[in-house]
Amino acid sequence: MRLFRTILLVTGIAVLMPSPPENENSSGVVLASNAAETAGLVTAASQTVSDVASFCNRQPGVCQTAGYVAAKLEAKAKYGVRLLYEWAREANGEPAVSPYADQADAADPIETGSTLVAAAPSGQSQSTLTIEDVLAEWRGPLPPKKG
């Protein structure tokens, strides 16, 4: 993973670096003809495409591994996009659709103390404490210690 990060960083730096003027090549020599350079680039590109196309025939294990890694990265990307989409919908006030909604309907209902209170008739109270029962009696400060 460190190698991949390093390659990605070096590629990013290379892309962001300024390009040399169009009339010079990497050695600083002024090019005589753009037509000769274009023909050479087209030839190199076609050779590269044919080499890449036959790579999986020469190295099938590498292509299988690359396909596995690409599938994992695709799944991660889709999951991340789905999380971002759900987060954005919640931020807009729209209710998010749970992927487990159909499973929640089939689950056994759980009875807790709060569901029993909610099921009680609205005119009766389950609580027998008053506010005076909940508040503690005030006690003054403790006398100073003699030492």
C-alpha cells in the first residue's frame, strides 16, 4: 500500500510541475520539426496499446489480482458514495431510507419500561413520585474539622 501511495504522490507532483516550453525537448535542444515528433508519438502510443493489450495473455495471475483489487475498490467507492448520499439526505431534512427496514418489520417486538408507559391510558400516570420526593433536602455546610 505504501508503494501505491508513493506512486500516486509522485504522479501528482509530476502533473503539478510546470511544463517546459513547447519548442524545447528535455535536453534543451530546439526541435526541428513537429511532424517528426508527432509521427514518433503516434508510433509509440500504438506500440504501448498493443503491449498493454497482450499483457494479460503473458501474465494472467497479475490480471486476476488486478481485477480482484479493482472490484474491491469499486465496492468501497460505491459504499462511500452511498454513505455520503445518505448523509446529504439527512442534512437536507429528508428521512433516510434504511436498508434494514424490511427486516425491522419481521423482528419480534421488544417490551421495555418505556413501551409499557406509552401503552398506558393517557389519563393515568405511572409515576407516583412528586417533585418534592425527587429533590433532596438541603443540608448546611459541614462544621470545620478540628485538627
